[in-house]
Amino acid sequence: KECSKKKGTRNMLYNTFENNGVSDEKRTIHRKVLCVVGACVLSVMCATSAVFANNKSLVVDTTQQLDVISQPKIELQVSSVPACGGEASLRYYQFMDSATHEEVLAPPGCSISISLKGAHDDDIVLWNHERIWSGIGSTSAWQEKGTLNISNGEQHSALVTFWTPGVYEVSATVDGLGSTSLRLRCVYVRREIRSLSVEERSNYLTALTTLARIDTEEGRKRYGRDYSSLVDFMIRHLAGATAGRFSDYFHDGVGFLSQHIALTNEFEKALQSIDPTVSVPYWDYTMDKIHSMPDDTKTPVLVAANPQLWREPDGFFALRDGAIVPPVVPYAADNNRSAESRKTNAFGYLRAPWNLNPEPGLTRYFREFGFEQSLSDVWPRCSTHADLVRKSSDLKTFLYDVQAAPHGATHISTGGVDGGSTTNDVWKLINGTSLRIVDFKWILVAMWRLGAVTFPTTCNRFDKVECLVQCPRPFNDTKYWNSAYFDNRNVLLLDHGASAVLDATGRAKVVKAICSTNPRFGEQAEASSPRDPSFWPIHPTIDRLWQYKNLLDPGFINKAAWSSLLDNSTSLCIYQTLGSNCFGHHPQDQTAFRTKTYQPKTGIFERSWLNVREVLEAANPRNYRFDYIYDSFSWSHCDVNQFPEPPSFRSRIS
């Protein structure tokens, strides 16, 4: 009786009977018969359920019968618009908020096409979306293109775009067929610099130019609190790196990686305050070595072989006649910061005190005292990065080694050094000592740190010739130089072992060269390096190596590793034996730059001051808290055995 009252059932029966010429009287009889049959079927199903409830060991194979009466299966499928930049995957990341869910990658600003499969053309679809969590705490992070539930007049597809990192769920309900849902994770994707699309490249460079042209105060009025100018980043990096003769908050210690991950993250947030689709690319400079550099390659050859990066005016690192960076290095008196934070060279420019560069603009020498030097044993290659990952058996070794050969040589080689009017004489002196230019720099800076030499505090910007390194003794005063420098028990730490290869003659030549030169380092070779656009993609490369190391070695960063690092016998920076407190390198030391990470208590991304340990733990892909991922952990240009495939955590590749 109840069955026959249902409108949907009655209409279905009438339509069926009318098509077969059945009379009204027979239709009524048939309807009652079918209702009785339906009641019987329902009774059998209820009885079967009771049996299962009371006897769970009973197994009945009803697969074939269920297939006959089950409704069509509906599901949501997603495909990214090609402009989203290329392949990337979430499968290598276990996010702190949800480690087990299958999710689809949806980078900010990337339009995602979602289609409903399994429904009939005339089925009515009810679309819905829900913010599980996001970086701003409201659903306004979801922006639709067109109408969410109807795209191009169809009920079965939608085009959606996210602008704020977070996790979102899209669902579709079909009357009579049920509901289905799809979870999407909105995170930024950092890609190799040469793989960026034309649009991605343009967006990044436009945002970078804005940072170079608009100061912090004005920028925050326009773009919000995450904005900081390029000059501001340079000042802060320079101040920390030259905090004292035996103090470098950012380098030469185990805090180096954390400090530069935090620096890059704050820089990235400044870019995103201008354009929310932008992320910082990484520069895998081992590709430059493998593709274009035989062992005797010189730096200018490297530059010429990679026009996509260096060619003016359209290379990624091109200065574009000053368009990317301010044409003049800010003079110290022109900024409003306190005197303590203004670190300058003798010409008053914001450069390290040991850099006697008098040029007002950003400089890249690409040469060493006017000559080309082979990069065969300097430029990082595949084996350099592979050895760091494979041979670093403990946390301290990795954190010390990552800043040297896998990273530092790239800075020095691209920045280069000039000697002004003393160039030829200096080169002739050191050319026969087996020193590389990177070694000469280490010795020069180490002599300054140990007080063996000093640098003038003031030089006339219009008289650039007479501004030289100041040596208290003649170069041939062997007793003084051995005591003040070469025989110092700390010297091999400070100059990274460079002086160990020198005999007595070599020592005399190096001292004479240092005492008769005015070394002019390009920005990339010293502490004002954040001004150079080629600075920023370097550190994501070593961040990526850190993540890869943790994927291969699950226990690499654990309590035991930190306990070992804090052991009293462990030096946290190379200046510790000289009385330095190694500030910036203790696990509990706060980083100098703020990071935006996922906060479990609030469920959103928040800016905060993390310490050295917290930054490294947040960047561990096994319990990940940042709002960016790397496009891959593949080094296809290297030997297949150097970088094995890391384990993945998700079955769905998106």
C-alpha cells in the first residue's frame, strides 16, 4: 500500500504499463503485486542482516546479485590546466595535518577542472565545497571561475582556483546515486629555474623588480606586512654575517642551513605579497657542470654556455640595465637603520669590511684578478651533492659540509674578484702557489678575523687606487706572519685548510699579494649577496638536498641526533675555539628571519620566529609543515646510481 503511494514508483509503473498497452484495472493489480514482491525482498534482506549481526563468521557471496541491483558508481576526476607549470607530486610528503589522505595537488592560482563521471546527462548535480583548513581561516580563499556548479552550461564539471595554501574538499551529490568527494591540497611548487613557463618566469621577475624598487615602508602600505624590500634583506644578511670578527650568525656553523631556509621563506612571502602565484625556483647548478663544462672550463665559458640564465637582456639572472636591482648600492647614510646594523666597507657602501669594492653598482666579475680560472675542482657537480647525501652519517657532518663545496663555490665563482690596478701583480704571485681563488678569499678573510691584517675604515671614493689592505709588518717578516697567522692553531678551520698547501715560499708570495692589493669582490662572493638575483635560487637547492636526505634516512633527524649535536665536545661553529658563543648556530637559537608554517593548534599557516632546530624539523618531508614542495627528487642528468628513488607515501600521483 505504501509502495503504491510513492509518486516516483507510480509514475515509473504507469509509464511502463502504458507503453505495453495495459488497462487501468490490470495496472492496479500489477502495482499491488510488485509492492508485495518488494515487501518480501525487503523482509529477506532484514532477516539476512539479523543473521550477520548474530553470526559474524557466516560468509555469503552476493557479489553477482549486488552487481545486478547496484546503482552506477560516481566519482570526481581532476585535470590541471596546462598553464599550471608542469609535473609535480605530493607523494613524497607526509604533511603534519593529514598523513594518510589521498589528495590532489592544486598550486595557488592554478585552475583545476573537476568532472563528475558515472552520472547520466540529465541527472541533477548538487556541487559543494568545504575548507578543511587554509592559511587565512575563512572560505574566501576559494575563488570560482564562472559558476562552481555549472561550467559551460554543463552540470557535470566545474573550474575552480585556489589562492591560499590549505586543504579543500569538493563534493558532488546526484539524486538517487549518492555523493562523492575529492580532497585537494593547495601548496606552492618550487621548480628548477630553467623549467619555468614564460608566464611563471615573468611573474617572478616582475615581483622581484618590485622588491628592488620599492622600500619596505612604502611596500607594506601597498602589499601588506609580509613585504620587505630587497635592500632590507641585504642589510639584515650583511649585519648578521659581519656581526664581529668571530661572529657570523648565518655561516660557518651548524645553523647555516636553518638560517637560509628561513631567509628564503621570508623572501618568498614578500614576493607572494605582490603576486600570490609566485614561488622561488631552485637552481640545480650541477646541471651547468654536466651539460656544458669539461674539466678545464672557465667561468666566462660557463656563462656563455647557459644563456637562459645569464644572457643580457633576457636571461633569468640578467640585470636588464639595472631594472632587476637598484643601479647603485645603497650608501650607508641613506638608510634609516641604526648605526649598529649598518655594515659598510671603506667606501661607505653596504658591503663587507674586507671588500674594497668602490663601484656603486652591482658587480659580477666572473674572473679572478682579471684572469680566467678553471672550475674543474670548484664548481659543484653531481658527485658533490650525491656525496653530501650518502656520506653524511650524522647531523653535524651534513650541516657543516652542506655550506662548503655543495654551495659556497657557486657564490664565489659567479661573484668573482678583481684587484684594480694591482690585478696583474697579485695574479703573478699566487698563480704559482697552487691556490684557487676561493682559497685566496678564505685566507684573506681569515687574516682579518685573526687580526693579522686590517682594512681601512674610510677611503676616498674618487681616489680608488690607494685603498689597500693594511699589513702591520713587511711581507718578508716571516716570524710575524707565522705567529700571527700560519702557525695559529685555528687557522685551518678559518681558511678551510687553504694555507695547508703552502710552503715557506708560497706563504711569502701570498702575504705579499694580500698586502699589495685592494680586493674587490662581486656581491655573490660576499655578505651583500642578496642584492644579486642569482643569490635567491641557490639555497632552495640545498634545502631540496636536506629533504631528500631525510626521505632516504628516516631516523636522520631525531632526538639522538640533536643530543649528539649538543654534546660538549661538539663545535657549533668554527669560531668557538676563539671564544665565540656561536650565536645563531645553537639548536635553540632563533633564526633571524620569520617563517610561515602550519600550526597544529590553530590549523592555519602562521608567521613565527622558529629556532634552528624547529626550522629543520619543519622542513622534514616525513612530518612536513611548510606551504611549498619541490617538483621532484630526481636528478636525471646525473648517474642513475648517485640519486636513488626516495620512498613515497601516497598512491595517488597528482
